[in-house]
Amino acid sequence: MSNILEVDESIINKNLLLPENIKQDEDLNSLLKSFESPVASVTFKPFPGLCIKAKTDSNDKVFINLCHTSEIPPPVDITDQEFHALLDEDPPSWSIPMSVGYERFESAKDGIKCPTYDIAINTNYFNKCQKEKHFLTFTIWTILSAIEAKYNKTLNAENYVVLKNRKVTGTLHEHRVEKREAKKPGQLIAEKKKPLIEEICDKKTGDNRSKNEEESFVLLREPKDGQMLKSIGYFKLPNKLVDDKDIKVEVNQERVVVGVDKFHYLVDVFVPFSIKTDKVVANYDPNLQVLRLDMPVQLE
């Protein structure tokens, strides 16, 4: 079940910090102070590439949409000789920029819902992987590691299949990432201790976010201890010119999407609890540029 919410105009110009939540809302003040100056970013919808079916350690299916875009920089171009040399390095001196999408569930042929991930890499590098299969194999292993690290899964790196007659499972979603320049070959030595995976993230929206990044939203629980009754979400919107009519909010039982199209703002997050979608209330304070979502949860 999914709800499209309208922002309650009755609270416009009112403060969102309600008395019963004043202790938890101290976190909001910290959040607002932590925002850095805007980081250049770009929103894109990647092109279909390859669909990979993998297995977890419990033999459950996982689908990976390896897609591509010119908005993500390519890795440093290396020769076959350099490629084989880096296999002996620990850690390797070469990283693959990629955007790791959120986890969603798509139906397999048998109707079972399976975890599915969109992983976007540079188009030119994707084309290179098509021609030079050892680069493709290495990239798939790297992607499996990225999913394991981000979503706490164990995937079988030896038991995957590139599907021949399918380029994508489900529908590819938009990504929002920091805008970065391609690295030059000379940077390879200087970055000897960099990890193999270089995830390109937009720190301002939280899209494709990693655990240690500052994000433009915070989710609080109420009460602080005991049975959780409600989650309160605060979303820092990107521009003072945002009007309540510009804000799009979609909530289903396990997912919250907040977007402002004209400023290319998108937060798309899955939550570890079940939301009562028909009880969600959205309020916006234009002075703080903060959207508040009150989301009662299903009791266990």
C-alpha cells in the first residue's frame, strides 16, 4: 500500500519542534548545523546494460542491474599488464567509481520477490568490460563486494549468471551523485591505499548514501525506549524557494520518498519498520526549510 501525501498548509510558518518531542528534536538542531555548503551533484537515469543473477549464502536469489551512464567518471584506464599486477596488491591501487542503488524487491519468473540492486558505472568503462571479459569479471566481483558491504549480505562470488535475454529486472531508478572529474593515470600511485570500490554518493540528499556521510534527513523514534509507536522524519530541503506545492511525498509500508523536482532533490529510503500509511502526516516549515513526517508504525 502506498500513499501520496499533501503537505498540510495549516502549519506553514509554524515551528515543527513540538513540545512532546523537544529532547529528540535536539538532534534536528545538530543536523541543521552539520550541513556543509552545497556539493555539486547530478541526477540521472542510467541506461540498461546487463542483468546478473547471484545467490546468497542461504541460496536465495539476488538480481543486479549493471547499468551505465556518462555522468559517472570512468576508472583510471589501465593496461592488461597493470590489471594483472593489481590482482596481487592488498589493498589494490585501482578503484571503480560506481553508484550503488537502494535495495528493492522485484518478482522472479517463479513469482518470488527477490532483492534487486541497480549499480551504475561509466558508459565507456562498461563498453570496455563488454570487449574485455576479464575486466567484466573483476567488476562483477567488485559489485558483489559493494552490495555485501552496504547491505550486510553474503553473496557467492562463484555462483552468478549473466542473463542472456534480459538487460534489466524491474525498472531502473534515478540516481543522484556528486559530480566528479575523471581521475588521471598519475593519481593511481598516490591512491595506493584507496579501497577497490569507490561509491559516488550525494551527501546532501542521502541518495546512495554510506553509513558515515552527513545526510539531509534524520529519522527519530518515539518513544526513545520500549515499543516504538512512531517515527518522526525531518528532511532538509535544498532551497529557500521551495514551496509546499513543490514537495512530493510518497510513503508505503517500508519506504519513504521525498522529492522536489525543480531542484533535483530526491531522498528515497527504506525503513526497518512497517508504517501505517493512512496515518502519516506531513508538515513543512519554510523558515527552517524542513519537512516533517509523523509516521505511526504497525505494532509487532
